[in-house]
Amino acid sequence: MRKPRWFLILAALLAVCGTLLLAGSRSRRAAFHARARFKLEAKETDFLPMFFQDQLTVISNLLNTPGNRSILATTSKIDEKSFALERVGPVRSTRFVYVNYSGPESNCVRSVASNAANLVISFYATNQPSWGVTFLDSECFRPESPWERLQASVASFWQRSKAAVGW
């Protein structure tokens, strides 16, 4: 009698998890996503700054101020409430930084991301002249689903395990 009860509970939990994953991926498809990348480095030392994480916080705070959101909306010809800063982060093991935005129109969101990168460049040119910031590119992208992220992490774990064992 215990086996069917556990089986039913497990099946119900899996159904709820599957429904939540599908609902999250459907809501994500409605919006467009854009990324702008730029290179951030200290000019004199030519090394990756030790306080790089602090700079990511500075960039995020800079882009989230009401005045700068208004500037981005005006220059991108989009309503201030029509786009959202999703994330500011480093590109793994490089000096590159990305800024992700989402919104209802692909061209407008890409314009916001490019203008945000240009705003960061002008901020560093004005306030931190010893830092070099160079614009790289902007692109629209489709974010990975939770299932794709899980697959990538499992594949990465498997490759590291094989390398550690020497296969």
C-alpha cells in the first residue's frame, strides 16, 4: 500500500514542477532580450581589476537611476516602463562585461542595450579616466530555459569529472 501512495505523491510533484517550468518559459517568450558587451580594463596596469565585482555593482546602479532610465528611454525612443535591466555581469574569464535588457520590441530593446553601453563608456571616460572602456557589440538573444541550463551544467560537470579522472 505504501508504494502507490509514494508514486502518486511523486507524480503530483513532477506534474507541478513541469507546469511551473512551462509557465515560466511561456512568459519569457513574449519579451525580447538584447545584450550589449563592452571591455572594461585598467589602462596603466593592464590587468583585470581585483575589485571587478564592485564595478559591476557601480554599472548596475548607474543604469538603474531614474535619470539615466529617462535618458535611455528618450534616446531609444521607447517608453520608460517598456524595458527592464535584467542583468549586468562579466563574460567568464575575460575583461568583457555584458548588459542584458528585455522589452516588447526587439529593435527598441537592442537600442536600449547599445545606449546603455555607451552611457557606461561616457561615465568611465568622465569619472574614471584611468579605466579604458570599449564598446564591442549588441545583439538580440534568446535566454536559456531552466532545462537548457541544467543540461549545460550537467555536461560541464561530466567533462570536469572525466578530466579529473583522466579519461
